Amino acid sequence: KLQINEQRLADDLNNAWEVLAEPIQTVMRRYGIEKPYEKLKALTRGNVIDQATIKAFVDTLAMPDQAKKDLQALSPASYIGNAVAQANDLPNQLAKLK
């Protein structure tokens, strides 16, 4: 019998701050910051990423303070990207397969 260890899953997610590279990169592109992928790659590749690392990186970015605050308010558990839009579009995508 298998049982899900919900606490372990939550802990793993909450310790995966690198998942926030996606929204950070998206916002960097919105504000015309050059080479966002490369900058985040340099930050995350082979490094341990935590909340303090993300906050410090976002603080260095040339973007409005509100954008920085919005990014720094995210957590691995709260970020869902465009999951809502994808879920809402699922019927359309399934119809295309038929």
C-alpha cells in the first residue's frame, strides 16, 4: 500500500526556489532586461537557491519597485504560472485531438 507523504512533498516544493526562475525571467523580458535566461542560468546553475538568493537577485534588477515586490512575494508553493489558463483551455486542446 502506498501513502503520499504530504509534508515531505510540501517541504520539497518549499525548498525549490529555483522554480521561480520562470516568472522572474518573464518579468525581466517585460522590462527589456538583456539576456534574462543567461543571467538566471548563472544564478541557478550548480548553486543552492533559497529565498534570500532570489530576493538579492531581484533587488539588482532594473525594473519598477512594484515589479520587484510582486516577484519577491512569490514562493515556490504560491507560483502557478499560467496553469489556470491552461486548464481553462483544456477542452479546446482535447477537441483538436479528435
